[in-house]
Amino acid sequence: MSEAPEPALMTLIAREMATELRPFDKILEKYLITQDFFDAEIAPNPFFQRVLADYTKEWHSLGSTQKRVAFCALVALEEKLPVLADRMGSRQSELADAIAAAKLFKDLAGIAPPAPSQHAGNNERFTISINLGGNAVKIEADPVKAVDETPTLELSHVDKDPQTR
């Protein structure tokens, strides 16, 4: 490899180095990079150095603790999904254990659905008020009643009797 590495590749390597989630030799393995190529072409590259510095600064900033935890959880979840999938189908482990582990990773990653609001009820009325200078518009609505999901549309051109087809 004698040509300069692609910026996208350098960005991926810089992100992985900054997050320190896997050993450096595993990063090189993942991207099929030799130590010599890294030392000669990537490490001294000014673009790589800037990106690595930026990722490292962001990763270690106090404001990104939640992002770091979520990122680590996402990486762990991504890497362990095949294991969890195998365990869910295995007769040797309890399904509840595998589901609990998946829920834990999902929650840590911040991809759980938001908890229902205490104020959201099925029978509550809501109001929207819009004030446009001197003109005010107020819209009030009652809660939507349950809808019967039985299909009411029938196609008249389709013969329903299979004997006459």
C-alpha cells in the first residue's frame, strides 16, 4: 500500500483509537492495516492527527459521559446480538435471562421507548391555543374513541364463491 489512505478509513481508525474500546492491534486487524503502514502513512498524516485529537477531546469531555456509556452499550449490544440470539433459541439457558440482557443493553444505549407520561390518559380532553397578535384561535378536542378494525370495504367485482371461479 503506497498510496495515501482514504480520509474515511483514517476517520474510522481515529474514532476507534479515541474510544479505546478495542486493543490497537485489533483495530489494525479489523481494517486490514499493517503496523508499518500505520506508522508510515496514517500516524503522520495531518488529517488523521486532527481527527484523532478531536475525537479524543470529545470522548473524554465531561459532557459526553452519557454518550460514552450509550456508545459502549451499543457496541456491546452489536457484538453480542448473535450470542443473545443463540441463547434465546438454546434449551440450556433461560429465555428470560437472554431477554433481560437484551433489555439491559437496549436501555443503556438509550434506545428504549420513552416512558408513558403521567398526564397522558385515554379520557383527557386537549386544547390548542394559537395567538396571532389580536386574533386568537382555540381548538378543543375530545379523546378519540376506539375504532372498530373490522374491514367494511368489500370488492363487488370479486366472486366470493370459489366454485364459480
